[in-house]
Amino acid sequence: MKTKTALKIGIAAAVLLIITTGIFLLWQQKIKLQREIDILFEEQGLNEVIRFLEDHSEMGTFFSVAYLGADLDDKGLLISYQTTVDAFDDDYSYMGYYAFEYTRAEDETNGREKWIMDVSELQQGGQGLVENYNENCEIHYIDSQIKRLPLKEQISLLDFDHYYLASWGVEKLQAGEAIIDGTDETPFPLLELEEFLRGEGGTSDGATAIIISLSDGTGSTTQNMIKYRCKAVVKESLAGAAEYHMECDYYIDNNRISFTKDSGETWFQADISEEAVAKTLEFYGKGVEIPEDSYSLEPDSEAMAFFYGEDPILRVSFDDGQSWEDRSLPVGAFYEWRFTRRIVHFFDAQNGYAMLGTGHSMGTGKIELGFITHDGGYTWETITFPEQESGNLVNSFYFTESDMGEGIAALRRESDTAAYPTLYFTADGGKNWTPISIPEGLLPDNLYYLTKVCGFTKEDGKYVMIFRYETTRVKFISDSPAGDWTLDTIWEENIHTIG
């Protein structure tokens, strides 16, 4: 069934909590600001941060707000705020982030209050996360939206013990959740809390949006919160949470597994029991992770599939997760083996392929079974992989098209330090395999080896092979699998990191 549940991204909240509390940050500058002590935040906004960035061009070219938290008094006057700003260079490449803290302090010379702004050194983002520039979070735009908010008047209608303004930039709310909708750029209305909760300011449609909240500061679950939805600069950039999720990804929470094909904008829940998910995770022994090739998702296909259970059961859906069925693979006499390596891919509701493999040991060797289906997994043809007697294990397996004639198998030992996996090409659906190779010396000096093939296709008559090492993707092209391969493009792309 399709769901639009807002999945809480705990790791991001934890990282930004650390950032905003100043732990591990190296404060680079402490600036005394000569200005009035009483400041209405809706008038000043992020002026001081923007001015500082403009005066220090070496800090970056483009900036986006990753987090903002401001403490206000019951008259809307600023007490303090913290903000985390992502920095990008001229080519929109991520440089890192800066943390700013804007607080009152007593002047040691005259005892009067003054404003202090602390600025951190450039920090690096979380491991495994690729930061992309998003115009919707651009610092001038977030500043302009803060200055649209009638904070002083709205606070006068509320009775909170504390007032806290916060924004994580883009946020995905529950469908039907109360908001004050400002996407038409008319003035935000003033509402009593009860009026807001009744939805008199509008309700969310469940889509990702630019959200700024005014709350009592006790946490995301409080009822004492007003949420403002702002107009998007580029609506297409709102969808999902591409900074945390791959385009095709999964999420496991409380032994429930869901899949997305749009970076988390919409989710499809797999209808297997919590017990089945728990047993699957116990079998894999990777916490709340499943092997990256043990599920099949494509943005432009309604076909979805994944393996679950100690005995590998294949769960398939051909209608975008609205209905699911189990399929079995003909493992024959090997049914008692522990198939810890599992690969599956469906092109459509009829055509797909799979692989089941064990580990390798000196005593028993390894088992690797390949399968092809042309009827949605009801029946399977078997194929044999190359190097059945070696210690190299198949870690990638792709066919270029749904007829499953041309394909590759990539093999590698865990301790292998070669620049590329060992590669084989088939032109007859896995009946015969021919070695192919990528020339040495093509990789840049900072990239020593590529551990995995994560794509093999044909584009405009050329063969395309994509390799991966952590978040780095490298594209090679060739006129023929046995011909010369040339390096085409290198880029960064997220890997699975959350749930």
C-alpha cells in the first residue's frame, strides 16, 4: 500500500543538535556587534550572518540554511539564535558548513549588554551524506520568509512558557496536518492556537514544503506549535529528502520496511509481518540494514521486489506496492545452504533476474546460483556464473535490457585491493562468459579503487558501466564490452545511510 508517512530522520536531528549546541566546533571568530539590544527578529532576520558572509568571500559563493533556531521573548524580541549554513563554491560543489551563534553578553568594560556573534571554522558534513545545493534553502530567501512572519503579533495571541522559532529548511509533514499557508505570498493570518489546530490556516497535502515553526521549544511532538508553509523557489527541488535518501531507497522502523522511488517523497510499505522483518534482519546481522542488491526498485517501473527470511523468499509487487505476492526460486539440493548474498532486479512485471550466493570457505568452497524469469517469477531458468572454483565472489550482476541477453558479472574478494572488480561479459544470457577489463591508470590520484559495479546499460549504441566506491560514482563508456573503456564522468551520490 502507498503511504506518505513523514519518516523521522533521527540521524540528521542528532547531528544538527550537536552542531547547534556547539560541541566539537572550533570557534574561529567572536564578533562584538554595536547595535541596539532590543531587536525584533522579524525585522532583523539573518542580516548579520548575511553581512558577515558577504564580507568574507573566501567562505564560499552560495549558502543555504540547514538549520535555524531562535529564542524569542513574549514580545517577539530576540534573545539568541543559532544557525547552520552550508557553503558551496562557484560550481555549486559542497565545501562544508559554518555554525553561527548570536547571543547577548555583558560588556566587561561597562557592564552593559551587547550582542556577540560566534562563527565556527569550516566543518565537514556527516559521513555518507552528499550535500546538494537547494535554492529553496538559499540564505537570502529564508531570511525574506522570516521577515514575512508576524511574530510579535502572533506571540501576543499565544500563551507559551517559551517561544522558539525553528526551521530545517524543507520538511515533509503529514497529510492533513495543520499549517498556516503562505504559498500565495499574501500576509500570513493571525490565529489563536485552537484556530490553528482546527486547520483554519490551511492543512498540509503531505508534500515536502518549506516550513518555519513557532513553538514552546519543548520538541517536535508538542501541541504548542504554529507551522508556517512558505512558497517554494523551485518546486521540483522540494520533493523528498535527497540529502538523506537515495532516489530508490528503503527505510526500516519498528520492524516495518518501506520503499521509496523519489528520495522519500512517497513511501510504499511492504506487507510482511514485523516478525518476518525481525528474522530477516537477524539473519543478515547488519542492524537495520539489508544488502543493497537484495531489493529491486526503478523510478519508471511499477515492479518492486525484495528478498526476506533465512530461507530466501522473494516478495514481488507489480503495481507500485498496492499488492504483494511471494515467489520461490528453484535452489534444488542447495535448499539448506545459507544464502547471505542476494541480488534481484525486475525490468517490468514479466522480466527479471536474481542471484543467490553463499560465502566462501576452504572446505566447502562457494555456491552461486543465477536465475532468469520471463513470467514474473513463476518459473525460472538457471544460469552458471564464471569462476565457480575460485574464491572470487559475485558482488554485482546486471543485464542491459529485459531480453536478458547481454550482461556482466563482477567478482571480488573482500580483501582485494585491485583497482576494479574482475569483470565478465555474456552475450547469450549467461550461457558463456568472456573476461573484459578496464585499463589501469584512468582513475584520479585520490581514488585508488572501485569496489562495485552499480550499473550496466546501453545508451546511444554505447555500453555504459558505472562503478562505485562509497559515495563516489564513476562512469565508463565503450563501443564494445571487449573493446577500449574510457572514463567519462565522476560524481558524488548518496548511499543508504538511514534505517
